[in-house]
Amino acid sequence: MEQQHDLLNSDLTVSNISQENFLASAKWGKFLSIVGFVFCGLMVIVSFFITGILSQSTQTSRMTISPGVFTVMYLILAVVLFFPCLYLYRYSTKMTEAITNSRQESFDTSVMNLKVMFRFYGIFTIVILSFYALAIIGGIIAATMK
């Protein structure tokens, strides 16, 4: 079981250097989250045009997947990638508010959003690695059946 540490009764403090580092990470986090929002928006826009682009392609007649599936896949991916950007943006704005105004509640909310973002990426990574494992296993099975 994980041991709880009481930071209030310890020598751990948030020094000026730590505050500067938190503020710098918040600025970069805000930049990265805004870029992420822009890319999510672009993915949504591209999702509506991908069907037309693929239908004009000469190789579409040989494709076994409908171009409409790509629209749905792009939309799902845009929605999935939106959430870590949202949590990173919330972290950044709350951390900036916490450091500039010395607000403990904002600091706590900021760190919670950072935790949720990392948990999301962790679960997302596990899911992707599982798909890779299934694809490798499926490829091995398909290769042995030939």
C-alpha cells in the first residue's frame, strides 16, 4: 500500500526556484495545449474533406475500407486528443494563477489537472500498446496459416 506523506509537517517547501519552474512549465503547457487545440480543430476539418479526397483517388476502388470510416476515425481521434490538451490548459492557467496570486486552491486544482492528464496519457498508451500486441499476434497467426 502506498504510504501517505504529510508535507505540512515536513521540511518540504515551494521555493522561489520551484515557483519559477512551475511558472515556466505553465507557460510551455499553455503553448502546447493551444497548439494541441489547433491540431484537434484541423483534424475535425480534415475529417470532413477526407472522404472527398479519397473518393477522387484512383486507388480507392481497391480499398476495402469505406472512405467514411476515415471521417469517423479522424473525429474520434480529434475528440480523444482534445482531452489531454484541455487538462494541460487547465493545469497551465491554474498554475499561473496560483503562482501569481499565491492561491493554494488554484495550486491544488492545477496539480490535480496535471495528474489527470498524465493518467489519461498512461491509459491511452496502454490501449495503444495493447492494439500493437494484438496486431503482432494477429500477424503471426495470419503468417502461420498461409
